[in-house]
Amino acid sequence: MQGEGIRVDDTKPAVGESARPVSTHRRGAVVAALMLAMALAALDATIVSTAVPQIVGDLGGFSVFSWLFSGYLLAVTVTLPVYGKLSDTFGRKPVLVVGAAVFLLGSLLCASAWNMGALIAFRIVQGLGGGALQGTVQTLAADLYPLEERPRIQAKLSTVWAVAAVAGPGIGGVLAAYADWRWIFLVNLPIGAVALWLIARHLREPARESAATRARVDWAGALAVFACGGVLLTALVQGGVAWAWLSGPSLGLFGAGLALVGVVVLIERRAAEPIIPGWVWRRRTIAAVNLALGALGLLMVAPTVFLPTYAQSVLGLTPVAAGFVLSVWTLSWPVSAALSQHVYRRIGFRNTAMLGIGSAALILFAFPFLPYPGAAWQPTLLMLLLGGALGLFQLPLIVGVQSTVGWAERGTTTASVLFCRQTGQTVGAALFGAVANGVLAARLGGASDLDSVTRALDAGTAPEATRAAIADAVHAVYLGAAGAAALAFVVLLALAPRRFPVLKEQ
């Protein structure tokens, strides 16, 4: 029966059944709203980058401008599990509407910022809403479509994310150059308003037992998770950048973060409806997908952070050409994701994901063997192949894990896997940054860092040995990324069930 839908063993019902109590009037309008919301979240992660010189020139604060990105990332990451639980408690619609409203409020405040400190604070407000956009959009996509149709909507969302992520820097540069950097945030308002109107008008959910449910919301757990995540992620983001890893601030933050982990565990064990319930890690399928997507976030740092520097500094490409080398994986990723359903219907979710991540490990491992300095088509081809491999890896896991839980647990489950992927990216940025700096220091015979070396290359004052050192540093990062891909393969092989316990659709 391999040609008829999901394999019989892959659709064996688990305890309980998956009902989809979300009804919609004009489902296409709701999908359009979800795509607009996803575009907002994706654009805001990248659109600010090319406008930094104009922002700093207007507001000052060059020494802390990196918090424009770090603050937004921290707020999105630590709120994902909170919004996931709230969407299971109150429904998707109110969480998405409130999150979008907070995001738009943050955008308006960012456009009115009077100094860098205010802009950073308002970016954090944006992130508080962005966490709801990312998690709830993915959850609603699973609510609205049965299992056999979910790859289509997930592929659409992946395409929106890819296009917005690639277009973001260009749009930001155009607005900053020909209008004003404040329009980078104001452009969110009409897009978000349309998304809000479509959701409010066309999405219908059944009434919830609000009085009984509100009493079970774990607000203490939500606050503890937010504080714990914020402290630990701040330590990872700023460690080795704002201060040394073994300095007082770094050790103090890590110590406080570990203490808060204990507080979170204590609160969540006693809560009737915890924000991060224990079943997220006790169920093999969810735990394996969480760890595997955490490894995905880790390995994605290699191309997204280090490949542009490699392309410009080692290959001698212009910034536009370097951006193209990176962007090709956004072409193959959604195509591969859309086609993955034909694979997992035959061999199952786990085996399809293992095929994808195994291929990704080989592709990443091949990068250090590229000739030096090499031609631009070589890393471009590898990125095209890597996007195809990761599309085959990520989408089956998300679709599969969402299909193992009912409506009342889907928000929490989706938020947990997205939280792990975001955390993996944060850890990867800190870890691989330390690896790159260590290789540079060893090759150049002294303390150095990738930023200072890149500035020397831009100024045309760096010798050939420096270019070779950057190539070695990026090669080391790609080897680490290959190791992360191999770790994800082992996790799926050892922990994930051979066939996911998919619930029967009603």
C-alpha cells in the first residue's frame, strides 16, 4: 500500500483522536492572512540590516546597535512556548490577533524612536508580538488542513519566508537610501492591518470554556520561562562579543540562568497546566523532533552568517553577488519541501527526514574541500543542494509531529519545535563565532576576530595569508555544521519511532 497516501503503519491512531475544531469562512482568505503574517515576521528579521548606517547616523549608539537584532531575537525565542500554550488554552485567533497588534504597535513605536536605547526597547516590543506570529501561523496551518494537504500550505509558508528573507535587505536598503529608515517599520502597518482584518473577518473558532480555562493558565511559569530564556540567551548572544566568555558578566548571567532553570522546573512541576509540559519531552516523537530541529538551527548559522563573508573576502565577490550565492538555497528549499510528501508517503516521516539531513551532512562536509580560492559557482551549487536536502528534512518533521497530537496540544508542540530551532541558531552563532575566531587567531599568530579581519579586507590592506586564514576559519565552521547534521541524523535514528503515531483525522 505504498502508493496510497500515508503508509498504514504511519497512520496508526494513538491515544485520543485529532479533531480539527477550526472552521473557516473562505479558507483562502485565512491562508492569505497567514502568509502576510509570515512575511511580516520574515521581513523584520532581515530588513533592518542594510539600514544600520543610516540609523546609527541619525540616532547614534554604534556600540550597542547589535541589540537591534539580538533584542528582537531574544523576545521572539522566549515567547514562543508561552504563546504556544496560550493558543491551546484560548484558541489560535485571539493569540494571533493580540500578537499581531503588539507587533504593529512595536513597529509604530520603532518609527518614532528618538535614540538608540528607545529603538532597541521598541524592537523588543516587536519581538514580543513576533513570537505569536511565528508559532501561531504554523499551528493554524496544521489546523486548517488535513494531513494529506499540509505539505502544500507548509510549502507556501516556506516560500513566503524565503522570498521575504532574501528581499528584506534589498527593501531596507532602498527605503533607507531613497526615503527614510523609519519607513522600514512603517511599511509593516498596512500589511499587518490587512492580515488582521482577514483573520478577524474570516477565521471562525468554536467558543471555549473561558471561565474554567483562565483559572488554569500558568502565568508564574510563563514569567519564569521568559526570565530564564532571556538571561541564558543574553549570555549566549553577548558572550565573546560584549565581554569575554570567562568574565564576570558572562559567568554571572550563566549562573543566574541555571538558577532560573531550577525555578522553572519547580514551578512547572507544580502547575496544573504548565507552559512547558513534561509530555513535550516524555514523548519520543516530539523529543526527537525538538532535538533534531535544534541541530538544524545550529547548522544554519554556517551558511547564513559565514558564507557572505567567505564569498566577499575569499572569492572576491561584490555584496550583491555574495547575497546571490547565499540566496540560491531559498529556491531549492521550498521546492524540495513541497515534493517531500511523495517521499514520506512511501518511506515515512522519519526516514525521509534522515535522508534529507544525511545528504545535508555530506554537502556541508564537502565545503572545506572546495579549491582555494575557487570559483563562485562551486559554493553556489553546494547551497542549491543544501536547500534541497534541508527542505526534505524540516517539513516532514513539522508535518509529522503536528499530526501526532490533537488540537488542544498542537500549539504547544509547534511552539516547542520552533523554540528549539531558534535556540539552536542562538547557540550556533555563539559557538561557531568562537570557532572562527579561534582558527583566525591560530592562523594569524595572535588574537584576532572575524570582524576586524573583514574590515581590513574591505580596506584592501590585508595580505593573501589573511584571505587563506578566513577560508580556513569558514571551513572549520562548515565542519562543525556537518557535525550538527550528523548529530540530528543520530538523534532521529536512536530516538524517533520508525513510524510516527499519527492520529486519525476527523
